[in-house]
Amino acid sequence: MHTDISPTVLITGGAGFIGSHLATELLQHGYHVRILDNLIPRVHGPERQQPGHLDRRVEFFTGDIRDLHCVQEALKGVDSVIHLAAVVGGRQSMYQIEKYVSVNTAGTATLLEALLDHPVKRLIVASSSAVYGEGLYCSYNGTIYPKVRRSPAQVAKGDWEPRSPEGEVIYPLPTPETKEASPLSIYAVSKYDQEEMCRMIGEAYGIPTVILRLFNVYGPHQGYASPYSGMLTEYAYRLLQGKSVYLFEDGYQQRDFVSVYDAVRAFRLALESPSATGGTFNIGSGRPHTFRTIADHLAVITGRQDLSPIITGIGRVGDIRHCVADISRAREILGYEPEIPLEAGLLDLTTWIRAEIEGWQKVPAPLEIPKPSRLPV
Ligand SMILES: NC(=O)c1ccc[n+]([C@@H]2O[C@H](COP(=O)([O-])OP(=O)(O)OC[C@H]3O[C@@H](n4cnc5c(N)ncnc54)[C@H](O)[C@@H]3O)[C@@H](O)[C@H]2O)c1
């Protein structure tokens, strides 16, 4: 239901995984949706075509978020903006530094400059759990550790669990928005930049701004290369091809996997909720799941319980051990409640991958076929 927010929403980066689902969610709730996206090859392939699954009712502007003129044109007649346009991925950001800072940080700066001449009723920014680095931890005696980091030497030894400065193992807690940011990659720094810039300009110019810190969003149409949950696409694909999945470390790392349908509903609530303005909200499922659990569920769904996961014992520098959302604030203020249980979400994901594979078998593969890019060499 609409409140006082007028119905034309610009989604930057709206042709991507989350954006395409968000467009459908908003259209179904009576909004007019415009997308500004430059269709980067990494997500959309070398032909840079609009995704076939994107709802045809959207109004599409092809353009770069860093091009002020393009952004100004895209903002004409728009009431609210949901800013998703970004290059995504921590590992790649550590060597494509300029690109990540340019698109994510400078691109957001361009959007904000354009908004000064075109005030909107609401600006919603897709931030990330990556800003936290590791999640919140505590010791056996209840001491809280808000800023934890495993050293490369610790990871190299296969000593996976984070430790206190005194060397004792510490335990993950649900991570609230109040936990100090501790970005561990240029990507995470750029997401934090986006938050800070939007908060600051929003306050200075009276643009009602909402920050959503998304956890590991998964669902149909997510490429295997996505650093968040692309491994779910990859695991299901491998199992359907009769291959075991590979798990890093010991497979007991905890993440918060949230269905894309829950995530896009959170965006709509952030758009509609009168008390959301000025807030920062974790959007996750609120439940911890290990990679082993995911692999086991997918083995059951694909009927390949005979294929045990291969535990590589390999740790990668920069990977976090555990991070799971405390979603109480989103529950209380946005009225957000995750509705898709993990099992149902994984079944939906697998059904999509199965259909994709069948499609590829009928016609010569038009799409990038998921490759097991994350396997250890
Ligand atoms: N997927 C997740 O689990 C997750 C988790 C946390 C945060 N996020 C954030 O959510 C947003 C969307 O993520 P996603 O998974 O849909 O990513 P995605 O890569 O599928 O989509 C990003 C879109 O942005 C577009 N884009 C990239 N550079 C652009 C530019 N210079 N100008 C205009 N458009 C550009 C791409 O073409 C793509 O369509 C991103 O801001 C990401 O940081 C995603």
C-alpha cells in the first residue's frame, strides 16, 4: 500500500540480480518503475543486453551512474530513488581499486549531486553486511568483541575460529547495526562510503534517506560469480551435474542467507514506512547457516546425497568466519519479517537452475554457463 510516497521509483542498477526482482515487486504494488543501468558485461554478458526475465513494464534508461547528464535525465519525474548500481565483490576490489571507487563511491557522489537539483521524497541505499567485516563475538565469560580479525598466519595454520587478544576462542553473536564498521576490502570501504555520503547529504539537504545493509541474498537469476551467494548457484549446478561441491576451511563458517523475495520486500517497506527515514537496517533472515548445511540441503533437493562435499581445508585471506544479522530493528521499525524458509528458497533456486540447464541443452548455450570458478587450484 502506498503512503504519501508518489509512485515513480528510479532503481539504479535495476537490471541486476536484486534490481530485477525489486522491479517486479514494485510493479506488483502499483509503482511505476524506471531503471538506470549500463549493463556491465560481468553481469549481463559481452552483448550487454537487458536480461530476458526483466519485467517489460519497466522504463529502461541505459546509462552510467557516473554520467551526471544521464542521471539528471533519469531523475526527471521521479519521486523516490533506490540506489543499487555498484560493482560487487570484495576479492576483485583488492586489485581493481580504481574501478570500485569510481563506480561505487564516485557514482554515488554523482547521484547525490544530481539529487540536489531534483529532490526526491526518499532515497534508499543498498549497503552491505561487508561493512562489518567479521560479525559480533563474545567470550565464554560474556566479554563482547566488536572488532575481530583473523590474521593471515592464523588462517594459514587452519586455526579457523576467531580468538580474543588472550588467545581464547570466541563465539559469534547476532550482529546489530550498532556494531562498529570494520571493512576488510575496498568494496566494503566503498559501501561504507555510500552510506556515509548519503546520510550526510540526506541530512544536509533534507532528503529522507534509508540505508539497508543486505546480508547474503540468494535466489533465481543470481550468477555464480556473485560473492554473496553465488556459491549456492554453483553448488546446486555442480550437484545437478553429478559433481561434489568444494567447501573452503572446514565448511562450518556461518552466514545469513536471505531469499531475494524477502530482500525486495524489505526495500518496499523502507520506501513505504513513515518511520524508516534516517535509519540503517540489517536485512537478513536472522538465522545462522553453515556452508555444510547449505550443501547438505542442496544434496537432498537434487537427490545427490551420495555426493559428499569435499572439505578443502583451504582458508582464503580476507574471508570472514561468521556474520549473521540481528534483524530486530528492521522488524520493529519497518515491520520486516523474513517469510521464505531456507529449504523453500533453495528448492526455488534449484528449480530455476534445472530449467536453465534444460534450456542450454535444447539450444546452443546463449548464456554464460556457471563454471566452478571458486575451486581451489
Ligand atoms: N547480492 C547480495 O547478496 C548483496 C548483498 C549486500 C549488498 N548488495 C548490494 O546490492 C546491490 C545490488 O546487488 P546485486 O547482487 O543485484 O548486484 P548485480 O551485480 O547483479 O547488479 C548490479 C547492477 O548494477 C549495474 N551497474 C554496475 N555499474 C554500473 C554503472 N557504472 N552505472 C550504472 N549501472 C551499473 C550492473 O549492470 C548491474 O545490473 C549492490 O549495490 C550490492 O553492493 C548485494
